[in-house]
Amino acid sequence: MYQQIAMYTTVFFVFLLALAFASVYGESKRSGEYSTIQEKGYKIRKFYFLGLIAIMAFATVMTLGRLPYDSNQAEAEGLNEGIVVKVTGIQYAWEMSEETFKAGDKVQFDVTASDVTHGFGLYNENMELVAQTQAMPGYTNTVYYTFKEPGTYQILCLEYCSAGHHVMVKEIVVEPEGGASDE
Amino acid sequence: MNEAIHPLARKTVVWHLAVTSLVLILMMIFGVIMLMNQGEMISITPQWFYKIMTAHGTGMVGIAALGGTAILWYFLSKYVKLNPAILIVNFVLFLTGVSMVLIAIFVFDFSDGWTFLYPLPAQSAKMYGAAGAVFFLSGMLILGIGFLLLYMYLAARLTAVYGGLGKALGWDIIFRGKKGYGPPAAVVATAMVIITNSTALLAGATVLAASLVNIINPAITIDPLLAKHFTYAFGHIFANCTIYMAVIAVYEVLSEYTKRPWKANKVFLIAWNCSTLFTLMIYTHHLLMDFAVPKWLLIIGQVFSYANGLPVMVVTAYGALMIVYRSRMKWDFASSLFFLSMFGWVAGAIPAIIDATIVVNHVMHNTKWVPGHFHTYMGMGVVAMIIGFMYYFNKTEGNQEHRGIDTFTIALYFVFFMGLVGSFLYAGGISAPRRWSEHLPQWVLSDQVGAVSGIFIVLAAIIFTARFFSGLRCVGSQVPYQKKSAAG
Ligand code: HEM
Ligand SMILES: [Cu+2]
């Protein structure tokens, strides 16, 4: 979802920006008194500035309540019965204390690394990145994810860790709720 | 106040630009090779891919800094007498550092990326031998020391002429209510870059030295998270500063073309002071996915990354639009490139700011979105400014004139650069990770679009460079020396 928002927002604002530059280019062929242009320009700028501040404040308010860092939100949703999984990155593999899950499982990944820094990137069946955290030696970063849909998920390394970085992939299976199928 | 640049410095500036333009072409070719490999149009080994990636990243950031330095020196010389020896020393140390980096990569197979994230180089040293890491890290250290010396010298000069960096940033106007305008834009920008980039270089030198010590004696370690703080305090600020140096040319040249003053009024000075402060603070947006970092620090990373967009959007880019508006400015290679470069800068800031939002970063950090945004403001911002300056230099110091082919090349460059960054951003939007030598089938199309765009960008860069070198022949041929006005 955030990816789509990011893409559309970027296209929208870059389009506006291009419009502004194009219109100034068009106007550059005419001539005008600079002091009057400045006077007007500074007036418009006030509103432009306030507009930008408003957009940024809105984005801040909308997003700072949903930070992925703490379990508050997860707990509010009843994560207390969550599954705790220990994840360790090592050139070039992921070691996990648990590899199969059920749809509906609320999982707490405790992520670390034993050699260099790696990146724990959780991808869903459509290969959309749905959650990530860094896997750094000496630190444990905890990231929460609730598997709503069954399917094959993958963990991709998202921090460059030398020549085998791109083979550092692990599949995890999320089985449908209410019992495993034996396919 | 209008000093002529020292002839030796002028020559050194030419050397800077020549190296910048040639390395730019080579590095762009490296970029195309990477995309062709990801797009399955050619096949190279992962080792080679990552070596090329390391060279491309280091080389591009390096020449952006080199070109930016040339611009800074050239225009600052108008207001402050500068000793060309310092510029030459910087250039020599730069070349020494770069040679060591190249030896590390292509002789000793160093491939740990231009961000050399500890403890990766140490780990590689254990596995493949220490020579690669040692050459790379010491090469970077030498390069950094070269820049640090330059900034220390500039700080001394600004202090001598303006009475301190604070005054150069207009503090007496902002805080003491002094009337009138601050120092010229070139001086304000230089002061900002001295403060931020010296900090960056000190952080960089610390982590480089620590990494080297750790390789030589593995018993001495550094905390990986602390090392990452230092690494990004260095990498982020250093890469950012390339544009704050290069933008000096935009102020100087657009005001010359439009025959309108671009003075450092109070708002301008406040904006540059904010840029100084925010640029120092916001590197933490590289650590948003390090959950071990205190939360407040990461929230600062988000909020001030937003704020850091304001000075450029509200003051610098807006100022560029205002100065061009109804100015009957002459559109030629230099003015067009500078105008477009402001578009490139702001256009790059937009996806950057979005990605600095923690919830977005959670699903886009280290995807292709990231190279997407920085290629926008580096390629269409900094590099466009540097190329614009090359033309401006040849026009005013020599007698190069705008030709039809220049219009064509500028269009070619910008259209296909939009294609390239569009393909990167799109790939990031569909979650393609950055720095992966092999790509899944669903990502390949975007790589191919990027590769084809890249080929045309290389073509444009070759034409720019050829035009630059052909224009150089007439530089300095007028006796006695006289710099022409760009506006005529
Ligand atoms: C023809 C133009 C260019 C092409 C085709 C190109 C291509 C690429 C590619 C394919 C990557 C690796 C992407 C990945 O992570 O998968 C990359 C990374 C990078 N590029 Fe470019 N690039 C171009 C121009 C530039 C310019 C003009 C700059 C800066 C002045 C630049 C700076 C960088 C940097 C700093 C990296 C990061 C390297 C790393 O991740 O270690 N590139 N580029
Ligand atoms: Cu890894």
C-alpha cells in the first residue's frame, strides 16, 4: 500500500513541479520589472511555504502513530499470544528457529546477524516487501508481522553483504488456517 | 571585490572538469553494464557486478565532489583571494586516493560498496586477504584528508575576510538585526559546506581509521551501530554537499544571464542556516530500519528530513524561478542546464522525503527506490550543474557558442535521465531490492528500460564532453586575459 502511495505522490508532485518550471520558461520570453516580480513573488511564497508546512504536518501526524518499532500497537491487537522467532543472518543464509506458520499467526521476529550486517526483508507471495529490519551483529531488532494470507513468503537480504548478497533468500510457508494441507 | 581568478587556479579548474567529464562517461558505462546484467541482456559474474557497483558509487560521488569543488573555487575566487596551491594539493590527493581505490577494486577484488559498512570490509579481509580493504579504506582516507585540508584553508580565508564562519552565514543580519544584505551567495554556500562537510569528513576519517585498525588487529573492534552512524554521517553529508557546492554556479550564472541581482537577504540567509543545521541532523534517516537506535532520534530523522526540503523548495528553487520569470533571459546551453538542474534537485527531493517517512521506509528502504531518488538529484541536479558550468566556463573564458546540437544533447540527456530514474523508482515501487546482481523476472523489464535509457545518457555525456574539450582550445587565448560576460 505504502509503495503505491509513494509512487502516486511522487508522480503528482513532480508533475506540479514540471508545470511550474514550464510556465516560468514560457514567461521568460516576456519582460517585467524585477522589483514588482519580487514583491508579488514573496507574497505568493508565503502561501506556498504555509502550504508545504501543512502537507508535511499532515503527513507527520498521519504516520508517526504507526511506527513499526514497538509492540504497543501489536499488543493492542492482542499480540500477547504471538509466536517468537529467532532469526540470524549469516553470509549467505537465514537461520530461523521456526519456519512454518499458520495464517493468522502473529509473529515476533527477533533479528540479528553473526558476521556482517544483513537486512531482513519479508516478502509476501506477490513479492511485495511487507516488513523489514536490519540484521546487525551484536544487536537484536524486533519486527512484528501478522500473516493474514496463507502462501509462500520469502526473506530477502536487504543490506549488501558481499558477493552472495542476492542468493541470501529463504522461503517460509504459511499454511491455511485450521490445519495443514498435506500437499 | 571582483577579483580575477588566479591563472593557475583557472588551469586547475580545467583539470578538475576534464577529469570529471571523462570519469563520468566511464562510470555511466559501468552503470549501463550493471543494468544490462540485471536486465539479463548480458551476463557478468556477481563478483564483477559488485566490483563495478563499488567503482560506480565511489567514482560518481567522487567526481560530483570534484566538479562541485571546481565550481566553488572558481566563483569564490571572485570575492576572496585564494591560493591555488591548495586546490592543486586537493587535486593530487584526490587522484592518489582514487588510484588506490581503483587498485583495491580491480587488482585486489574489493567489492564492499562505497559505503564500506563495518564489519564487512574486515570480514572480506579475513576471507580474501587484507590488501583490497586496506587499499580502499586508505584511499578513501587520503581523499578525505585532501578535502578536509581544503575546507580548513577556506575556513581560514573566510574568517580573515568576513570575520568568521558565522558572519559568512549572515548571523549578524539574522540575530543582530544588522540591515542590508549578507555576503555573496558563493560565500554563504561555502561557509555551509565547510561546516557540514568537515563534520562529515571527520566522521568518515574516524570510521575509516577504526576499520583499518580492526583489520590490522582484529582484537580492537568498534560497535557496528556506532560505525554505521559515522559511515552515514560521512556518506550522506558528503554526497549532499556536492549539490550545495555546485549550486553556487546557479546563483552566479542565472543572475548574470538575467542581469538581476541574487542577493543574500534575510530569508536567504535563514534558509542556508537551516540547511546547515538540518544537513547535519538528517543522516539518521539511513538508520530508520535499525530498530536499536533510540526512537526519538529516528523521529528526528523523519521530521527534519521533511524540513530539509524547505530551504531548497521555498528559497533556492523558488528564487531561480523568480529570477528567470519575465527576464527575457537568453536560453543557451549554460542557462538551460542550470534552470533544469533546479528542477532535477527538487524532483529528487520529493521521493527522498517520501522515503524518509518511517512507515514508507519500512517497505521501501534499500529497494531501488533509493537509487531512484538520488540519481534524480545527482544526475539531473549536480551533474547538470557541473556540465552547465563547463559550458559557461568555455563561453566566458573562451569563445564557445551555443549550437543546435547542444539543445539536442540537453534534451537527450534529460529525457532519458527521466527514463532512467523512472525505471528505478518503479522498480522500487514493485519492491525490487537495490544492490542485487541478479534480478527476478518481474523486475527485469524495468532494468531493460533503464539500460536503454542509460545508453542514450552515455551518448549525451559523450557529446557534452566532446563539446567541452573542443571549446577548451580557445580558453585563455585572449591576451590580455579578459573574462566575457555570459549575458550578451
Ligand atoms: C547513465 C547513467 C547512470 C546509470 C545507467 C546508472 C546506473 C546505476 C545502477 C544500475 C546502480 C546500482 C543499482 C542497484 O543498486 O541495483 C547505480 C548505483 C549508484 N549510482 Fe548510478 N547510474 C548512472 C548515473 C549516476 C550518476 C550521474 C551518479 C552520481 C553522480 C550515480 C551515482 C550512483 C551511486 C552513488 C550508486 C550507489 C552504488 C551502491 O549502491 O553502492 N549514478 N547506478
Ligand atoms: Cu546478507
